[in-house]
Amino acid sequence: MEYMKCKHCGNCSRWKDAFSKFGFNDGDGLIKTPVIAQALENAGYAVKFSRWSPHNTIIYSIKRDGIQYMPNKNSNYLIGYDDPQEYLPVDILALLNTEFPPVSLFSK
């Protein structure tokens, strides 16, 4: 489990930022998309991500056993803009929430 906490300000990154065009401070902050992708790959998924210049680096494809888990261009969801909690399967959400739990200001 890796906590993505900035060593300078103490703010924590959210895994959802790896799916957002404007995540990780619009690409100007500490980009942790490769860390999120690696956690998915360790669980057996094939993950593709790239820089959305001049914005954030985002995950745009998650596959396993020939099944694509990201919405395609004909979907009701728009990659980079819509909340991944709305379109990712429960198994992937559970994995991401376990590997990168939300950290609140008052957590220990």
C-alpha cells in the first residue's frame, strides 16, 4: 500500500486523479499515474496511460482477458472528464480503494 503524500505540503493525492485530465494539479503537481497503473498491472490488468499535453498523465485503457474496462468513444462516459467511479467495475474500484485508501486530514 502506497500513500501518495506530498513531502512538502502533506496533501494526499487520490487515485481518481490518474483518470482525470485535470488531476494531480492539472499535471503540474506530483503525477502518480504510473503508480496507479502499476497497482492495476500487479493485479493482472493491462494498463495504458499517456500525457494529455499540456495537462495530466491519464489512464485511458484497462484490459484483462480481452475485456476492455474503460469506456470507449461511443460510451456515455468521456475519459478524462467523467468520474471513474461511475464507469469502472466494482472489482477495480475495490482494488484501487484498498491500495490507495483515502486519507483524511484527521486520520492517524
